[in-house]
Amino acid sequence: MSLQAQFEQAQADSKNLPERPDNMTLLKIYALFKQASVGDAEGSRPGITDMVGRAKWDAWDALRGTSKEQAMEQYIDLINDLKG
């Protein structure tokens, strides 16, 4: 199975996890997905009044320089760990 196919399967699996991950894990899932899909964080950091958007952007930006392939592998590993 190709890396892209494994990534797509992990995306589907992420919607059916046995329990909802904690907020820090959800941020990591989001950031790895964005890095794997888009690459480095784009645009400007959301303002202080948008706390959720700011946390998501910061988590994504922390992965700056990570290749899309590396992000896909980390995303797949994380989802597989959460599946149990």
C-alpha cells in the first residue's frame, strides 16, 4: 500500500477512534494533517481573540520544515496508536 493510500486510510480511521483524544493530541493530529496536505504553515498567525485558531496555527507552524512524507508517516503512526 502506498504512503498516500495509508494516509487516506488513517484519515478515515481517525473518524472512528474508540475514544476522543485529548486536546493536545487533537492539535497534533490537526498539525500533522495540515503539514502532510499543505506543507509549511501559511498566512499570518490568528489574533489573540481567536484562541483555537491560534493554537491550531502554532501547532502546525511548529512542524515547519517537516517534509510532507514525514508528516504523513507520523500521522499514520499516531492514528494507529490511538486505534489501540
